[in-house]
Amino acid sequence: MTVEELRDKLEMVISNLTSSGFGNADPGVMEALDGYAVAAGELGMKSGKKLVENLSAVLKSRKSGESTDESVSVRITAMDFYLKNIQSGTEEEL
């Protein structure tokens, strides 16, 4: 997987989560995010890997009622910012 492919996949996940609601995220989304975290690590995207892992963890926590929509929203905003900086060619280490 390339950085561009990973970015596109993560943007799709964020779009789907935002439109369907955080509480409606199915286990497949978390599974996909776990795979994307591995891919980010393999691509040398240390910050991206941490952000994806963090988003996956908070979604799991939200699903079990241990976290809030606001917490998920903060992680999605951070991920969105990161992805936009990758798109603009900003260095990986933000």
C-alpha cells in the first residue's frame, strides 16, 4: 500500500464515521483501522500509526460506552489534520 492509498482509505473511514455517527461504527471499521495502523507503521508513518491506533481504541471504547462522541470527534479532527498535511506535502513528523 502507498501513502496515497492509505490516505484515501483513511479519508473514506472518516467520512463514513462522520456521516453515520460514531456509535454506529461496526467492528469491521475497527478491524480496518487496525490494519491501516500496521500499514502506516510499515510505511514509516510513526505519527499516522499512533493516530490510527488512537482512533481505533477510542471507537472501541465508545462502542462499549466508556467514551463519548466528543472524544471520538477530537481524534477524528486530529486524523483529518494529519491527512491534510500529508496531502499538502508537509513532512511526516508534525
